[in-house]
Amino acid sequence: MTAAVANLFQSFRARLGTPAPKPRARPASSPQAERARRAVAEAIPVREWISVDSGQPARLLGFDRTLVCVVVALLALGLVMVFSASVAMPDNPKFARYTTTYFLNRHLLFVGISVIAALVVVQVPVTIWEKLSPWIFVTALLLLVLVLLPFIGKGVNGARRWIPLAVMSFQPSELCKLAIAMYAAGYMVRRMDVKENFFRAVLPMALSLAVVGLLLLAEPDMGAFLVIATIAMGILFLGGVNGRMFLIISTVLTGAFVLMITTSDWRRERIFAYLNPWDDKYTLGKAYQLSHSLIAFGRGEIFGQGLGSSIEKLHYLPEAHTDFLLAVIGEELGFVGVASVIVAFFWLARRLFHIGRQAIALDRVFAGLFAQGVGIWFGGQAFINMGVNLGVLPTKGLTLPLMSYGGSAIVMNMIALAIVVRVDIENRQLMRGGRA
């Protein structure tokens, strides 16, 4: 039975198109080895050349412009929809001192900071990030501890998740998502020769993840822990961890999440409200957000009510500019708008996996696993956010990457994407026979 399960995981890994990475070895200098490397490079489906106007020679692209255009499009749509979702918030006494453009201006500031950070980060070689990955992870852990201190962390709605800074409140859990992707990728490279040994390969990573989980649940922030656990487990799986060990860890994590839900009254109530949001007991309580989100999608129909014409954002749907931004998109832009966002995130996650696969094929295991980890991060978090908005998943406080209002999330998202763009640039340099 265990052998069959292991074979199933191996076949699934093969279908993902990600070859299980092998231990690093010194490249041979023989002509046969050189020809073999050249043949592998030629087999990798990278679109290096494009034709421009007829009669002109093709020119070399140094980076994936389509990827950058999709990211810019998501940022632009998010900026427009955050303004639309927050324009009426000053009518609420809680936000009476804000202007109608307050959240738009803040979001513009966050996007500007993230773009500058991305332009700086893309200049840093991936090898530097590989060396810094353990220290970035330790820094994230220290910040997760500091945010719990009453005189440092800022509490909002019963959760202590933010550290106030000069221009924005920083959320350490967002840095932790980036840090776990780096740390897990570097960890698999370091433990590649013992990846079949549970105690030497998997147990240390599981203990690190347990520490992160305890700190996040103390905030509490179960949604962030779910995303971080998914990133770490995905990288272990793609890194070649034995299928039986992966199944054991997945079972333990699933059991832990079930235990957390069953032992917490308010989490258990959320599950019941999700299962029956139209029950009078939950409609004005735990299912209030979900019921109004579903109403927004229903009003949107195929082409939506028109940009700025949402009714639910007028203080009916809480957190319309953050966790439930997709519901406002659904009401104003309809099925067409929602489908476009879903397709964009699907393409983005697929492209990140493709870049990671190229890097692994070029024997750049850390770069490849990190890129695929970012793909898991963006794809998984977008899936959870969309599922919550559509009532497919229980309500959870997770933003839509690149689009929802929030400074820490956008900055960390853009930094992660900038590193992946750097991975792609170095892949292309190696494909041309240069050095990364």
C-alpha cells in the first residue's frame, strides 16, 4: 500500500513537469558533457527570440515581458477597485476623518514603494538570496515574536499582527511567506543527499514549521499559517521528498488544523456558518460577510452593474477593499471581470512554475524551487481568497495578492516576483552560454 502511494506521488510530480532535483555535481569538462549540456539547454522551451516588424531581424528579450505586463495589469486593476470599494468609507463614523481618496492615496504609496523595492531586488543575484535565506528566516521569526509584545505590536479587531512604522504598519507574517519559500528551497538543496531520511531531511523542517505555526496562532492568524504550511510542503514535495513521508506530514498537518477548529468555539461557529450562511442564526453573525459577498456576485451577473455602481460596498460588505475585493469586482464587472482575474492568476502561477522548471533543468535547484514556491504562494493564496469570496471555502482573513489594500502584502509580493524575474533573467543568460 505504501509503495503504491509513493508511486502515485512520483507520477504526480512527473506530471507537474518538475524533475526531481539531484545532488549538485561538478560539471565535466569533456566534449561529450559539453554537448549533453547544450542538448539539455536546447530542449528547454524558452521563448528567447521574437519577430518584430516584417523585414527586421528578431531581437533578444532579457526578461519575461508578458509576466511583467500581467503583474502590472493586476496592480492597476487592484488600484482602481480599491478606490471604488473604499470611496464611500468616509460616510462611516469610524472613518469620518478620512477623505474619499485616503485609501487610494495610501494604496498608491504602497504600490510605489513596492515597485522601487522590486527594481532594487531584481539587481541582486540569486546566489546572494540563497546565502541569506537562513538569516531572513530567523529575522522573520524574531519579528513574529516582537509583534506579540504589547508595546510593539498593534492590535486590531482582537488580533495582534502589525508593527507600526513611519509610513505603514508592517505585517511580519507577509515577510514569513517570503522567508519560508527561501528557507525551504535552500534547505532542500542542503539536504538533497538525505532527502529519503525522515529524521535528517523532514523532521527539522517540520519543527521549524511548528515554531512558525505557534507564533502565528498566538496572534492569531490561521490563514497565514495555512499559506505558509502549503508553501513549505509544496517545496518539500517538488524537491523530491519521499511520497510516504509527504503523506505522513500532510496527514499530521490536516489533523492539526482539524484539532484547532474543533477545540475553538468561534472557529467551529465559522464552519457551521459557512455550511449554511442563510440560516437566521448566522446571517447577521458569523455568515454576515459571506452572505453579502454572495449577494454582490448575484447582482453582478454577466457584465456587472458598472464600475463604481456597487451597492454592497456601501457599508453592507465589511472589508470590501481588502479580503472581499473580489466580491466588489464581481458586482461591478460581473462574471467577465471575475473570470479575467481568475485566468490572470492561473497564468501567473503556471508561468512561475515554468520558470522554476527551467532553473532546475539548468541545475539551479535553489532558484527553481524558490520560483515554484512563489507560484504555490500566489496560486494558493489567490485560490483561498477567491474560494472564501465565492462561498466555496470557510471565511478566512486572506487578501488577494497584488490587488487587495495592504502595504506589507504588496511589498512582499513584488519583492518575491522580482526575485523570480531575476531567476528568469539568469536562466536566459545561461541559455545563451553566459554566466548567471
